[in-house]
Amino acid sequence: MRLLALIILIPFSIYGQNQLEVSKKLNTIGVDTKKISINDYLIINQERDTTHVDTTLNIKKYYKFNVQRKDNFNNISFNNSGQVENELSYYNIDYKPGLDFGFSSKKSQRFLESDVKYYHLPTPLSEVFFKTTLSQGQSTDALISANIHPKLNYSIGYKGHRSIGKYQNQRVNLSQLRFSLRYENPNDRYRLRLQLVNQRNEQQENGGLTEFSINDFQSGAEEFFDRNRLSVNYEDASNFFNEKRFLVEQDYLVTPKKDSLNESSVRIGYRFHRKIHDNKFSQNQAYDYYGPIAEKFTKPNDHFHYGFGQFDAYSIITNNKLGWLSPYIRHHKYLYQHIHDNEVSDIKVNSYSVGLTWKKKFKNADFKFSSEISLNSQKVGDEIFMITNYRLSNDSKLLLKLSYRNKHPGLTFEKFYSTYSNFNWTTETKMVKTFAYDISYYSSFLGKISFAQHSVINHPYFLETVEDELNITPLQSINRLNIFQIEWEKDIYFGVFGFNSRIKTQKVYGNESSVVPIPEFIGRSSVYFQDKWFKNAMFLQLGISAKYFSTFFMRNYNPIISEFVNQNNQLFGGFPIINAFFNAKIRQTRLFLIAEHINANKKSPRYFSAPGYPYRDFLVRFGLVWNFFK
């Protein structure tokens, strides 16, 4: 803790010393403090793309004001804040090579590699996120970043989230610490990037409402307006997830450019990535509908361990004619263990891949190509991705994405042995082959219009095999599936009034279309008033938003495997979710006051996030995002 405090205080002490040198009037990166603008506070992602800190208030910021701080248009949240989210649309076209572990429902609760940013700042920067939760808790995310030296930046952030919830045994605790470091030596020949993440997530599990309680919930009886009176399937289970992650990159400029005409430059470097996951499901006594406990166990107590190591040796070649080219060779190591049962053999993967990333700017287009091909392991798979951004005019552009993916369905899909004997399997998995394209058109007049198709062979899924039982089986589709998606989004302004709408239609074609359960329609719209008040000291937004998705066979949540499972018995969805909001910006502070699900009818509730898991009732929540610039 002393070291952590020292790291945090160093940039402020240095900045204070610089302030004493009034004659220089320069900040830590040598910029005149009188000329600093928000554009000087740079954010750099893992792909080295750069944006700047944004303190504006708009409707997109309202959509992202949640625990994940991401727009959840394609998801439906569970009742408690910070719980898992059920997907309304999946199969995205982003580039993500490698082998997945499983427990995919945890993804919405984790800080991923792409979520950790690097910074380049003229003065120290802090950001505080705060939002109230459903009961007895709050959600807070604090970040501090500073350039200790013009070429050295660090950032440290911590997210803490706690919410008891409205139903029995559904407490959520999230504790996530992240650190990043970025350094370039004075002549820019040596570069270093480092990120460290330590996160611990705990989610109490209750298995959803009992069949009788579902009837009580839907009856609208006032005695059950207190949701804590509704019985759940069990009250003694918890899911624990721990992750420790380390990533370091170093490279050196071997042949620097001599001028800006045609000279090339070459860098060589390495990237080392290491992470471990531990996923535990524990319960005081067995739940009958999950089946019996295996003979060698006394109670449910699953513990799965996943280890991942990756080493890349790469070069970066830049040339005015060639563009930006980075070939690499990659060594993968994966380890999957059943800690609770040492009789189950481990899965170990030791593989090599070769890859390439190429970026090139043309007159009116930006082009990027990425690929990775496995040399000696079928489990790791292959991936090819291409994106072209073509500028048609000053206010319109065309974006084309193409992707081919040959991917393993996941380690837990291949082998899973729980203390529940009915949740034991070893499957002969087939690689999931996906070809996809996405064509998007942007213009100020029409907004964003996109059309996407995903052609999938050997789609993996979990299925509830018997009605009224919670046993599941991992399966893969036999026939090719084609998923078509059309999406439109547009902002319209009439003076001080604004309107935002996003609509998505999707359809699955094929002989086994039911194995990809998604609603055919998802829509969201907001109507709001916005203006500057109090002599332009405050910018405010006041409005309502509504979200709706059509009925479909919504997947069920299974806490033992932390996955969503197909079911063909009940249709869910077809209900609107209407929120009222009051947002304001004062200097660098954004305030949010949101009345969620104002149309919730407790006397005739038909809203669910998954079978047995009701969606939220009406509630009011408050929060803010506050930036400090020293």
C-alpha cells in the first residue's frame, strides 16, 4: 500500500514543483499550460489507435451509464445490478483469435484486455464513476493517470461494485484493479507497454424463482410486491471468479526513418501475455433438479482452473508506399484443470501460430488486414479479418468488414466434470467455421445503415434435454446456419429537441434455425429536450427512452457452467422497457438521474430476463461521472 500511495503521489508532487518554476509555464510533457485543450489528453488502446478524453454529454453517454460502461443494446440485464446479461444478438465480426475457456456469461462482468487503456497527458487526470445500485450498495470506478515524464505515463484504476438485490440470495460483489504503464525513450527508439489486472467477482446464485413463485409473481398480488417474499430454488449457492493478468510489450527501432519521403523503418519486439482464471461454484447442499452428487463428493463444490500463456516475437515495418506491416510468430500454452477432481485428466495445449497485420492509408480509404494461422494444433484454429473504411464525401462513408474464423467451441464445452454427476461430459468437438461480412453506410442524412451475414458450420450450444429438468447437453449443429442482420441508427434534432432511434432485425435460416434463439426485432428510441441553462453554466437533457424486443425462446441461465442454455418450452420477451432520465453537465461533471422501467406493472408483470428470472421493477437511480484535470 505504501508503494501504491507513492506511485499515485509522485506526479502531483512533480507537478507542484513545476508550478514553482513560473517562468517556464510548462507542464510535464512540455506544453504551454495556457494552450492545453481537451484534445491533448490522449487515450491509446491495445491496437495503438488514439482518441482523446471526452467530457461532453450526449445520448450515447446515457446508454453507456451502467456497470459495464458499455451500450447494452444487444443484451437484457438481469434483475440485480452487476449480474450476468442475456444476449439478444450474438456472432459479432470482431477479430479474436485463440482458444476460449468457457463460462461465457462472466464476460459482461470482467475487465477484458481491450478495456485497459494507455494514456499520454499534459497534466494529471482523474475520473470517478458512481452509480447507486438496487439495494445496500453502490458502483464506483475510479481512475488516476499522469505523465511522470514526457515519455512515461502510468494509470491505475479500481472498480468496486456491491448490490444486494431485490430477491433472495442474489448479492453481487465485484472488485477489479487495473494498472497500465507506457514508456518511450527520448529518441523514441525503445517502447514499453505494461498492463496488470487483478479482479475478483462473486455472485450469489438462487436458480431463479420456483414454479409456485413464478405464479405468485405473475398474479400481481400486493403481498408479493416485496420481491424478497418470493421463494427461489435455493439460497445457499455462490459463483466465484478470480482472474490475474499480466501483459508486457517491448520493441526497439532498428532502422529509424531519415526523412518523411520514402525511407522505411523497422522495429523488432516481443509481447508476453499471461493470465490465470479460477471459477468456483459452491453450494451447502445439493439441489434435486440438478441430479445427484457423485459418490466421492459430499456436497457441490466445483473448482476449475484455466492457465494461459502467450509469447509473440514480432516486427513492425513502416513505409510510405507499403504502409504499416507487422508479421509475428506466436507460441500458445493453455492449461485446463478440474481442481476439485484430480482423477479428471488435464487439457494441455502447446501450439505455434504465425500471423500478420497490415494497415494502409489510401487517398479516400483506410485498409486493415489481420490473420493468424495455426501451425500444429487444431484447437487454436485460424482467423482472417479485413476492414476497409472508404470516405465517399465529407459527411458519408462506407465500412466493409470480412471475416473467416475456424475456432474451437471452448474447453468447458469439450470437457466438464462437476460434482453433480449429471453435469459430466467429454465431447468430440468440431471446429466452428464462420464466414461473415458486414457492410455499413454512414451519412448525416440517413444515419447508419448496416447489413451483416454470418454463415456458421458446427454452431455450439447447450440444450436442456428434458422439460422440467435442469440437465443439459453440449451439442453442435449438423447443418449450415445463416444469420442475417439489418440495423439502422439515426439522430434527428429539432432546435432544442433530439431524437435517437436504433432498430435491428435479424433472422436465422437453415434446417436447425432454432439452435440460435434470437428475437427477430430489437428496437430502442429516445426523445429528449436539451439546452443550456443558468447563463450556459449547465447543459441538461430531459427525456424518455424505450426499448423493445420481440418474443423468442429466450435462453435459460445455468449457474453451474455459467452459460446460457437453449430451451424450447416457453416464449419470452415482447414487453417494452421505458425509462425517464434527467442528465446534466456542469464543467467536467456529468450527472444522471434515471427512473428505470417506469411502465412496470406490478399487478400484471410479464417481464423476464431469462426463464425464472424476472426483469427489474420500477426504481430510481442516481450517478455521476467526474473528470479532474490538475
